[in-house]
Amino acid sequence: QVQLVESGGGSVQAGGSLRLSCAASGSTLSRYCMAWFRQAPGKEREGVGRISSGGGTTYADSVKGRFTISKDNAKKTLYLQMNSLELEDSAMYYCAAAGFCFPLGRDSRWNYWGQGTQVTVSS
């Protein structure tokens, strides 16, 4: 059992940077595979990236090279560093957790979800 709370969303100019945080409580963060998802109006929810319990990462092609996922097990916090933001990155961003690193395309398999934090990129 784990509870997740995202923070750090906001408005930013294209080309700028933003760091999202996901604070976990109720369990040990190191037990889980953690992921970031996003959903824009009129679009399906998509996986942004994930980080395994051991620290290995996987990213969607659309964000590879621009976004970085990291975590601090001691602080029980997951991070998403977003650089070189584009208009297409505007979405509600969610963190998620599961006992296994499920494919990012199978969002229904991820067990725990935060409430989301809004990211708006403007020109």
C-alpha cells in the first residue's frame, strides 16, 4: 500500500524547464517500480517513463533526451526533470507505482496513482 502526491506543476515557456515531484507514503519506495504518465485533453493517457526498484529507467521516444526520472528512496520521493519543454508536453502529469515494471502502454496494470499536477507550456 502506497499513497502518492504530485507537486511542481505550473506554467512555463517553451524551451524552459520544470521539475515535478511525487511524494510517497505508507510503504517503502524501493519496493516498487515507479512511473510518470500524462494526459492531454482529447488524448489517451500515455506513459512518460519509469524507473525500476534498482534505478534503471525507460522513456517514451517523445521525451527521450529531454526528461529525466530519478528517485530518492530515503526521502520516498520520485522526480521528473523536464527540460527543453515543448507545447506538446502540456498535460496533466501523474505518478504511478506497481510491484513490477509493467509496460508503459499498459497503464491499467499500474496499481497506485497520484492525483495529478498540471503542466502548461506556452509559446
